[in-house]
Amino acid sequence: MEGRAQNLPHVLRLLLGLVVLSALMGLLMAGIAIPAIGAGGSATTSSVKAFNDLPSEFAVSPLAQQSKILSADRKLIANPYDENRIIVPLAKISPWMQKAQIAIEDSRFYEHGGLDVRGFTRAMVSNFSSGDVQGASTITQQYVKITLQENALRRDDKEAAEAAVAKTYTRKLQELKYALDVERNFTKEQILAGYLNLVYYGDQAYGVEAAAQNYFGVPAAKLTLGQSALLAGIVQQPTKYNPVINPKQSQARRNAVLDRMQFLGMATATNVAAAKKQPVAAMLGNRKPPKGVCQRSSQPFFCAYMMEYLQKSPQMAVLGKTPAERLKNINQGGLTITTTLDTKLQAATMRALTDAVPVGNKSNLGAASTVVEPGTGKILAMAQSTDFGASQLNLNVDQRYGGSQYGYQFGSTAKMYALVAALESGMPLDGTIDAPSASPDDPHSFTRAEMKGRCNSDKDWSVENDYRSGGVMPLAKATAESINTAFGQLVIDLGCKKVHDVMNRMGVHQGDGKPIYDSVASITLGAGTMTPMTIASSYATLAARGKYCEPTPIASITTSNGKVIKVPPTTCKQVIRPDVADGVNQLLVGPLKDSRGTAEGVWDVAERPAAGKTGTTNNHNQSWFVGYTPQRAASVWIGNVKVARPNGQLMTLNGKCFNEYGCKKSVFGGTIAAPVWAQVMKAASAGLPVVNFTAPSSAVLNGNYVPIPDVVGDSVDTAMGKLGAAGFRAKIGSRVDSSIREGRVAKTSPAARAAKGATITLFISRGYTTSETASRAPQPRQTIVPQPSEPTVGPQPNTKPTKPPKRP
């Protein structure tokens, strides 16, 4: 009797369960509302009403899936994702896989209408017997459950996500009702495809395609019997049956699936026996485990740039208001993002860089290059010879997009901006500069007084030339040979503010987005810092005849269903006059063309017109060449990745070895960077028609110079008064042989014309013209009439070697 009394609650619970089960079974099998059943009394009626009140229409939202980042020629660069999932149709899933999943999860899948009666009855009896809530879910029910959970997670609704998988009767009843709706509105094939693309297969692989790639390195379409059985077995407990971390349990589960398939007639005994012979560990030999999105990209640095650009660029507001919202849309939306990257040019650029600087070198050497299209801002190539696994720092781009805070000093490439300012100020193309004489061992010092009010300097500025040079020289010669003192004098004459304004208009900024420091050294000789992408885009302004375009990597974006997302065009603006750009283009042909040009010999301008400028920084720490044709612009930086030693001493490139270019005693912009640029530009220009630069206008050729008053023979005071009254500034130069009375003005430089406000050098007569000149003691070098302004950091070697004839 005691035993019976103890079993009474169990018996009563079982009887009640059978009553409720009978009512539910009638309803669910018919797919209609539950009528009131007298045998259940009021409690049953209440439960039935509650069931009838549950929602019955099930909405299937698109699955979160990987987006695709493609090159301009539609080659895959990366698959951004939150969940490692690749959606495929049922036709691209192996029949073995379909059979294996049905065999182990729902063998009567094609027979039931969403509810497996036998399985459901067995589970319900067990539940009422033990008080537990067990499953026996069909594939349709599982599909419903996981879809509800997935949708809740995408809404960031954690409570709903937990409710979707809660072990309660209410959730189970809702799941059943939704399953009936799914079966009414979708085919079995659609349900199976949805399930196989949705379910989690462990090891961060969602859906069968990602799982096949992850574990076996094959697409889902090529899964074998054994592979299919292994995957199908994982679903029940993804961690326990993960073959990577639990191969023994996984193998036992695989074999159980194979046995089930044989029992159901889905696989022959021979096939099953053969599949069982292969150890699980041996099946994983070709696996492709998921890595970071960009770590597994063919172009990791460009991929990393793209991910940052998509989240942070104002142009990408079409993807969301905040970076977090954009990232969610990118990772879950199945977008197709086509970029402007040319994979052939990218490969050629990488080859050119690594020919000089191998990836993983032990010499602290780095190399980077960006190629852009003038007039559009399209980024055609972005490469660097560093190891992404060791450092994800992108040397080409700004800090905002994964680059450094500053970039690198850009040396004499800065001189281009002084040329623009000079021509804008009315200096003729054949204008001259009176360059103070200087050499490596004998620098010239521009004084504070000379720069006051012009360059905001509170100290003298010492400038070297790379060989002894100076005197009155044409603008073209100063440019081709990159004479530092000539450009120092030019910038001081123009005023640093004017040149700095040109830089700002042409897109120059540090890696942190701030303008470069407005010191005379930064403005004149590139002591400031900039990234390769920034300077390539800036120089492209000249190729586009004065139109600056913000660099952009975006060609198009489409949704998962093929709808085009309208992306605002990149910002382009005319920032300098076209005829001024034409004039600067003619001057910048000189470094490539002139016999003493700093990059002479690396490019045949007769075959395809091109222009550009070399750059070398203090201590030969960094080197550059930035050049362009009317259709392409490219920068090449080769330098020390770490700029200085712990004690602050700048590293040098001198004495280092550059792979195919050999070891170099002295390294300038023309030594390695210019030849590498030539290789990049040849690849960038392949197949393009030859286009000439536009000839400069007469206004630029002649400038707006005004006549200089005739002061020859005047006293210094009188001459200065005349020049000042005419709007010129004046300084006293050296003493020269002349028949003019001693102490009077013998000549001026310039002699006849100059821009209003320009500095006129007065050369003072010694008062004789005899051969005694050679025996005379030298006169003081120069006295400066107060005007210009500020200096700053020390000299910035330009791009010319130690002696005029040839670069090292």
C-alpha cells in the first residue's frame, strides 16, 4: 500500500498528461483551433483557449550572413561577418549532407506536417512521467526556434533570445504552432535549406557551407558521406561533438549517424564501413579555420582600411548613423561592396616594393605606395612591405583608418607647394631665385630678422645643400636639382602663410588629420609629416589640373537582394587654377628629365609624359618619390619604420641594403624610391593611351611681374628707398667687380622684373674691375634688411646626392 501511495502523484500526472496530449494531438494534427473538451473540464478548456490565443503566423527574416568586399575586377578581398555564415541554396549542399541531417535529427521529415506524432507522444509521456521538459523537435520546429533566437539577437533583444530557447511548455506550444504555419507556407526543400544554413556546427561555423570550409576546406556541395555524418552529428551538442577539441566523442557520434543512415536505407553497409575507417583527426587535414576578417584576406592591409573606412567615413553614412550601426549592417547584411582596387596593379605594386624591401626584413626597413586616379580620387592600389601578422599598422593611411598618428616626414616633396604659391603670386615660369650658397659642411643661416612677419619663426634656420650650390638660378633649375637654399629663399619671399594655405587647399595634413606645423622647415623642406595616401592624392591635384578629390575606395554597394545603395560621390573641388597646375607640371618634369635632375634616368618622359618630385629627410631617415601622369598619381615611401633609437637619435638609410637594388652608401629619394615608383607607374599606365600635359598659358609663362626701378649707380639707401616705394623688399648681397663707383649698387637680382613685394638683392660695387679681385679679402657674406620671419628645426637635406653629376 505504501508503494502505491508513493506512486499515486506519478500516476495522476501521467493520466492528466494523456488527457491534455489527446486534446493537443487532435488539434495539432488537424492544424485547427482546439475545441473545448469535456473530459478535461474547465482546466483543459482554459489551456485550449490559451493555445488558441498564441500567434500563429511565423515571419522568416533574412539570415544574418557575410558581406563581400570585392576588387574592381570582382575578386574577393574579404567576407566581413558577425557569425561565420555563408548562405547557399539546397542545390549546393551535398545530398549526403541532407540525408545525414534528416537521419539523425528528423527521420520522418518528409512525412509529417511539422509535428512528428510518434516522437512527440513519446516525449510528452516522458515529460509527464519525470516532470522534465524534453524535445523530440522536428527539423521544422528547430528551424522555428533558432530563427526566433537569431532574429532576437539581431535586434539586440537578449530577453527574447533567451525566451526563444527556454525549456517551458509555453515556448514549446508556441514553437509547435509556428511550425504548422511554416509547413503550410513553405516547401520541405525550403525548410531544409533554411535549417542547414541557420544551424550552428560549432567552432564558430554557422550554417553548413561555413562548417564545410572550416572543418574540411571544401564547399558544402562536395561533402562526402563521412564528412556529412560528422557535421550532422555536431548539431545536438556543438561543443561536446566538436571534432577539433573532442575528436573521440565526435568520432563516436559520427559513427552513430552513419549507423542510423544505414538503418534507414540512406547509405549502404559498404559505404558506411568505409566511412568509419577514417579517423576524425585525419579528416581535418585541409581545414580552413576562421580567422579575423582581414587576417584571411588576400589584401589584409587594404581590407583593414576598408573596414575602418566603411565605419568612419562621412561618405558611408548610407550604412548607418553610427560606426556600431554600420558595422552591424556590414557584418550581417550580406552586402556586396565593390571597391576601386585594381588587383593586377596591386600585385605589381607589391612586387615593386618587395623588390627593394622584403617583407619581414631585419633592417627596420619599410616601403609603402598608394596609387590614385586624378580627378576621381579612386584608390587603385595600396600596398606595403610589412607583415600584417606582426603589425596591423597601415603605413599608407591616416590614424582614423588604421594608420599612424603622424605619418612620415616627406622631405623635399614639399617644394611642390612653394612652386604653386610662386606661380599663383605671379612669378613667371622662367623666373629666378637668388639662392644663398651652401654645402653639407657650410650651411646657410636664414636669420630671424629675415623671416620676421613672414614665417613666424623665433630662431635662425640653418639650411644645407647636398653639394656646393647657390647664386641666381632659374626656377626650373632649382626644382630639377632640388636646391634647398633656393626654396628656403623662395618660401621666405612668398611668406610661409601663403605656402601653408596652398598645402591646406591641396589636402595636406598629418596622420591625425590636423594641418602640418606651420614652421618654415615643415613648409619648405618637409619636416612635417604625411602619409603616402595623403601626398599621392595631393599631387594628383596637379595631374587633374587643379582639382583635388578626397581619396575613396568605393565603387558600389548592393544589398543581398541586389538593390543598389546610393553612395554619395567623393568630394572634388577646384583648389588651384588649371593654368597654375599646368605651369607646375612643366617644372616638375625637370627632376625626371634634366641631366642633373634628382630622378633623372628612371622614366622616359618622351615616351610617356610624367612629372614628380623626390624627397629625403634629415639624416637620410626617410626617402620619397611622388609622381604622376595626367591619368595616374602614385607615391612611394621607403624608409625606417621606427624613426629613432631609444635615445632619440634618428635612424639612417645610408649603408643599408635594398634587395635587388643592392647596398647603398647614401640614400636619397632618387636612389630607391624613384626607381620603385617607375615600376609602379609602368604597371599603372599599362594599356592607357599616352596623354600630354596641357601647355602653360601665357599668363603663367609671363607672370604678373612689374618693372624694377633702375637703381644701378645709386647709393644703398637711395636704392632701398626706390625699391620700397615701388612695393619691393630689398637685401644686400655680395660685393662684385664693377666700374660703378665703390659702395654703390652695381646690379640687382632680379635685374628687370619681379613680382610686387618680391625681395630684390642689391650687389655692391667694389669700384674696380682689375685682376686684383682674386687677392682681395672676402667681403662679409650678406647683410639682411629686416623683413621675413620664423625658422624652426634644422636642415632638411633635399634629394640631390653629394656631387652634381650622379646620384649614388
